[in-house]
Amino acid sequence: MNPRFCPIAIVLLAFAAGVSSCAVNGFDKYYKPSPSAEQVVKSPYNAPLPTSPLVYNYSNNPKADNHKAQQEGYVFIGEASFYANANKVSDSQAISHAKKVGAGLVLIHSEYKDTMSGSIPWTVPNAPIVSTVNTSGTVNAYGSGGYASGTYNGTSTITTPGGATTYQIPYQFERHTYDATFWVKRATDKLMLGVNPAPLSDEQRHTLQRNSGVVAAVVVRGTPAFQANILEGDVLLKINDEDLIDPSTFVSQLTKYAGQTVNIQIVREAQPKSIQVVLRPSLTP
């Protein structure tokens, strides 16, 4: 094996191991729960969590993807935004955090940000230097027998440090931005009505000449509202003869009629209409 290759191979492995060990789960570190996340996760209307949360990539229209998720009964509970080495981010990290926060769905959008490159120094000792030393000379001796003289010749070895060599090890990796949203699935067969309400716009208030009412921003598939053909964009004005006030009081007003057949008065494309809906029982006191 080429002796100069060994240190480079070792440092590349060490560098890769170091990067891996330092990698953090960005979905976990940069997660921000929604204000209602805790309440949503504990709701009795939730469907059982899947064994493994679903992970999907956003299309080029994230707003439409979010809307579709809501139509399927999902409720937003939090998000994480960060950028990182693309080779160190995986679906398994998103799944791990989804399990931690009680989410059943993760939608991820990633986009190339930049490429990081450079080099790291790696200094390794050279092999020691072994030198052979020849020694010779004359020896004179005096004793009782008189004077004597002779020569000697010998060899020995000396080991000295071989110094060190520094290599510049190049690296390069892409960084991507990541935007992930986390969702909890509602059980659509438990929802009383299945409408996500939004407030009236200023234009709708002027057109209808009223402040009270809610807009059906989302109609969840498989719910009483969906089956009764309430459409997204309908303005809901009354339940039986009671005015629907705004989104903040919408659920409490529905709860009074839970399990009953009600008439909901709406306005659709400037035309008034009454729709009969059988509300499901409430699961909350």
C-alpha cells in the first residue's frame, strides 16, 4: 500500500465520522409549535397515530398542499425551518421528531442554498530515521607487563525523529434550506360538522350588510358538512334561527346542537340557501 495514501485515507474517514457525530436533527432543534399545538394533540377527535408518521415533499404550491391536508382532516401543530448539509438530513429525522410531538404527517420543502468547500489540515508524524554509526580508534594501555597498543572498529545505530508532514484534505458538500410542517389527523367520522371557519372579509361584510357569520374556509372530506354539500367559500349565517357570530364562538355554538338535525342558512354566490345537516355527537363536555 502506498505509505502516503494511508494518512489521507485515515483522515477522510475521521472527518466523515466527525461530521456525522456532530450532525443535529434540525427538525427537532428548530421546531416551533403552534399556540394551540398542545390542545390539538390531546383532542378526543384525533385519529389513532400511525405506526410511522407519513412524510411527503411539498409540490411547487405549498399553500395548495396545506389546504389539501386540511381537507383530509389534518390540523397544523408546528413547523421547523433551517439549512443544513443535504447529506445529513433524512426522512428518518423528520419521523423521529413527528413521533416526539405526536404528529401523523410531515410536509417538507427543501431547496438548494449553497455549496460549502474548503480543506482541513492533517498532520502526521513521519517514520523515524535510523542511522548507522561507524566507530574506530586506537587504544593504548599500560600495565605490569609493559606498554601495549591496539586499534578497534565497531558499528551502532541511532534513531532520530523523522519530523512531520501536513496534508490539506479537501471537502465539499451542498447545503439546502428545509421548511417542514407537522400535522395531526382528525378522525373524520367523529367531527360534528367538518368546517374550518374563517372570518368574513371586509368586502363580504359590506355586501351582506352584517358583521356576524363565518366563511367555510375548508370542508373536510367524509364529514356531515361534506355529505350535506356545504362548499368551500359558502358564508354560514345561522344554525337553526341562531346567528353564527365568528370563528371564535363557532364550535361552542355547534356543540349546543350536537347530535341533532339542524338547518344551516348560508349565502352562496350572493344567493341565500338553507342546508339540512345531521350533526354528530360532541365528544367534549
